[in-house]
Amino acid sequence: MYVPPAFSLIDRAAMLDIVAAHPLAALTTNGPEGPLATQLPLMIETDGEGRDHVIGHFARANPHWKSAGGAMGLAVFRGADGYVTPDWYATKRETGKVVPTWNYVTVQARGRIDLVEDRDGAKQIVERLTDAMEQRRAQPWAVDDAPAPYIETMLRGIVAFRMEIDTLTGAAKLSQNKAEADLEGVRAGVGKGELLHAMDRLRGSP
């Protein structure tokens, strides 16, 4: 991913926070007939040796998994984003030398995909994903809340995987390269919401 230095996000904890807040990712590989992409809820976990892995699962009916095992994969997590109109810039009123742009936050994880087809390994991945998604609920649902025969049927319908991360790259293009007056204009223009929250978090970081 091309990331201009002004927008580079290098803090690992910040990138993991973005992934956790936006777990629906596009997982892409280069298949025999060209690029393939599947939207999947994914998460990043760290093993006992400090290595980060993306974990998730395909529907077994999705042919993508058949060429994904052993292939290099790219998981793209898209955070807050939004259009920025020149009307928000003080510079427009001063010189007119402005153009539209798009602000966004994104994280990309790249590595080799290993399929996990054994039952226990697949169930563990499903449980980890479920627990992560349910953790904010007052009464979290757990995989074992469903009847065991039903879960066994569901497990046969998926192909789980792990992707050890070779590179984790983040970009936060949030008008931080603009003059203060223009930056304030963008903050006012985007209104309340996730994009403003992302801009304020970046502003408050060291």
C-alpha cells in the first residue's frame, strides 16, 4: 500500500484497535484465473511467540478457499472515511487554490494463508471470532449455547484459516497535512461521527 509519510500509521496498538473496530475486511488472493476477493469478518490474534495472525473462515461453498491455501493473502480493513469538499477550507476563500479529497483510515495485513481443516482447530477459530464480536453485549452469546449437533453441521460448512502476518501497514489520511484553519474547517464540516473521532484521536496523539 502506498502511504505518504504524512499519513503513515506506525503504532501497532492503534492499528490493532482499527482492526478490532472494523473487523469486516476484504481478503484478497491471486487465484489461477486472476484476483479473488471475499468480504469476511476477521480478527488479529498474537500467539505465544509474539507472532500476529489474521484468523477467519470461508464458507465451504465459496470456491475462493480452494486456491487460498498456501497463497499470499492481503486483508484490507477499512476504518472511518468521508469526502472532503473544498468549501470547508479557509484557503478556498483566501486563494481558491484547493481541490476535493477523501479522508480515510485503513489497515492492511499481508501474509501466507494456511487452511485449518481439522474440526478442533476450526471450532477454536469460530469461538475466538464469536467471543470477540459478542464481548460488548450484556449477555454474550457463545458457540456452545447452540445445540452440539447443529454446531457440528455448521463446522462442516466452513473452511477456517490462519494467516501469519508478514507486514502490517496503516494509513490515516485525516487532513493533518493541511494548515490549521483548513483542518478546523474539515473538522467542522464532517460533523459528529467516527471520522471526527478519528481526527481528534490523531490530533491528541504524541
